[in-house]
Amino acid sequence: MKIAILLILAVSLNAVSTDLNRQAQKHVDALMKTNWGQTILQLAELHAHTGGVLQDLVGAIEEMIQQMQDELDEVEYNYGVRTNEHNSLSLQYTQEVQDADIDIQRSADTLENLLYPRREQLKGKIQQIIDYQEFNRKTVDEETLIREQEHEAFEAQIAEFNDAVGATDDALNLLSTLTNPSLVQIQKFQNNLRKIEARIKPHSQHQTLIKALITLASEQNFSDQGIIKQIVDKLNEFRNAVVDAINAATAQEAQDVQDYEDRIEQLDAEYAEFQRQITKITIDLNATQEKIEQFLSFQAQRQSDRNTAQALLDLENEQYADDTQIYTDLKNKLIRDIQVTEEAFSLVKSVDFSKIKV
């Protein structure tokens, strides 16, 4: 009976051992599919067949697991440092882009709402004053033309008056010789009167007097000295009136010349003032244009700064994405290697590799 029980126990123990070996073989086969597991199991098999001290291998594997864990911790730490660096750089570049955008927008607002309108306003003022100057010169030309025409009329009038005075003097001289005039002398005197009439404009105030003298002279034979005296008196009256007219016209001409010169002096002063205003506004315009160029240069510089910051931000994001991928791949590899090593380590401690096929 005891022998039967021992046989049954032996068979049971052998079955358990066989089952354990089968399970261990499955683990070995699974680990052999990984490079790191294959390396460790081959070392375990080599120790088993060469009679090496298993504890040495166990200690080496434990140290290896710790080194991989340390490497994983270092990878995690370095990635954390890199993440902090990335966040700092990303924040810096993003802030630089935003600051540049603000400067560019402010510059654009200043240009569009202040400097450009002011430049156009100043240009408009200058053009308006130039128009005033042109009108001023046109007025000068018109005033000068009128003065020239008035002077020509004055000279023509004086010439007519002088001719009339000359003809009157001739008539007076002729009358002074008429004691017993011949028909020829009478006709000559009458012709002198008509000559005077021709020198006097139809609308002249002396025209009536001359016509009356012509009528009187045509009806006389100049034998009556009383009539001759009346005619002489009238001619002298006429001559004095013409001389007065010459003096009045000359005085009026002098006044017209003075008025013209005063007017031209006034217009020249206005023109000089216009020019002074143009010079002043031009200085303001040049200063405004310089401001515009400064803002445009600043705007271009800030746009360049923005482009640089954006390029650095994009590059940093790309590099961080690459670093993240490298970190993820390395982390996953280390985790897998640690898991494989730990599984291999468990087998090395629990399995007799002299009975396991590697």
C-alpha cells in the first residue's frame, strides 16, 4: 500500500515538474522573440551548461534593470527640462510676435489716421496758396494792362488837347491880323476852327462852344471889330479851358500812377506773404514726410522682427515635436526593455536552464 502511494506521488510530482517546464518553455519562447530577452536567456543557458554561478548573473541582471530604470528616469528628467525650455521659448517668441503685431498696428493707425491725412492737408494748403499766388500775378497783369491802356489814352488825349491849343493859337494869331480880311483869310480862319473842332471829341464839354464859334464865323465877314473881339474872347476862353483840362488830366494821370504803384506794392506784399506761408508749410510738410518715413521704416523693421520671431517659433515647435517623438520612442523602448528584462530575470531565478531549450 505504501509503495503504491509513493508511486502515485512520484508520478504526480513528475507531472507537475513537466507542466512547470512547459510553462517556462512558453515564457522562454516568448522572450526569445525580443533581442534583449534573447541575450539574457542565452547568458542564462551558458551559465547553466558551463556551471557558472547563477547568483552572479542574477546580480548582473538586477544591476542592468537598475541602469535601465536610471536611464528612463534621466530621459524623463531631460524631457521635462526640454519641455520647460520649449514652453519658455514658445512664450518668448509668441510674445515677440504679439508685441510686433501691436507695434505694426499702432504704426499703421498713426500713418492712416494722422500722418497721411496731415500730409494731404498740408499739400492742399500749399496748392491753395499757390492758386492765390497765381490769381495775385494775374491781378498784377490785369492792373498793369489797364494802367498801360489808361496811360495810352492819357497820352492820346494830351496830344489832342495840344493840337487844339495849337490850332487855337493859330486862329488867334490869324485874327490879330484881320483888319480888312480877304475871302481867303476868312476861309483860312474858318478852316482853323474846323481843325479845332476835329481835335475835340464829340462828347467834350467844349464841343458846343466850338460849334457856336464856327456858326458865328461863317456868318461874319470880320469887318466888325466888335465881333472879332467876341470871337477872340471866346477862343481865349476855350484855350484856357483846354489848358485847364490838360492840367486836370495830367494831375489825374499822376494820381492814377500813384494808385497803380500802391496797388502793385500791395499785391507784391501779398505775394511775398503767400510765399512766406508756403515756406513755413513746406517745412511742416517735410517734417511730416520725415515722420512718415520713420514710421514706415519702423513698421518694416517690426515686420522683419515679427517674421523672425514667427520663424523661430515655428522652428522651435518643429524641433520640440521631433524631440517629443524621440523621447516617446526612447521611453517606450526602455519600458519594453525593462519589462522584458524583469520577465527574463524572473525566469532566470526560477527555471533550471539545463532543462530548458533556448
